[in-house]
Amino acid sequence: MRQLIPIAVGGSVGALMRFTLSRYITQAVNTAFPVGTAAVNITGSLIIGFAYVLFSELSLSPELRSFFIIGLLGAFTTFSTFSLETMTMLEDGEVRYALYNVLINNLMSLTAACAGILLCRILLRAIKAG
């Protein structure tokens, strides 16, 4: 029960971050392809991979973990928006873009999560050794 408020606050912050960053990137790139959604999913995956290791290795509170991983990053990344955008592309006959969207979001997000995990482990080893 103590984790509900941190999750709610983190979710609010993450949703606002996602909306703002996705909209900014989409407008800056000026393309019909949902590059903003892909960018937040990939970035969020990198950060969540890093945070997963960080929270596992450090003695940080469960409330902070809930705020950051479940709330903030859970709301920041957006599988539902990605799914809807992909379905809209398919309905519009943009099969190639729908396939690109699936590949970019899934492969790059998995790669980013892996990179975040490895990066944090390397960084923590370097801190412990130094």
C-alpha cells in the first residue's frame, strides 16, 4: 500500500514526459512515421535496463523503485500507443511502415534494455574497483 502513491506520482510524471518528448520529436522530424513513440520506447528501455541493475545492486527503497520503474518508466514507455499506430498504418495500407514500426520498436527497445543492463553493470564494477 505504501507503494501506490509513488507509483501514481511517477506515472503522472512519466506520462507527461512521454507526451512532451514524443510530440517534440515528431514535430522536429516532421514525418508521418511515429518516430516519437519509437524514441520514447527505446530511450525508456535503455533507462529501465540500467535502473533494473542499479536498484538490484544498491539498497534503495521499494517506494523509490516503484516510483521510478513501475510509475515513471511504465508510463513513459508506451506499448499501447505503438500498437495503435501500427494498426492504423495497416488499416491505411502502409504495410511496410507497419513492419518497420514493429521491428524498430521491438528490436531496438530490446537492444536498448540490454545495453542499459550492461552499461550499469560495467559502471558499477568500475566504481567498486576504483
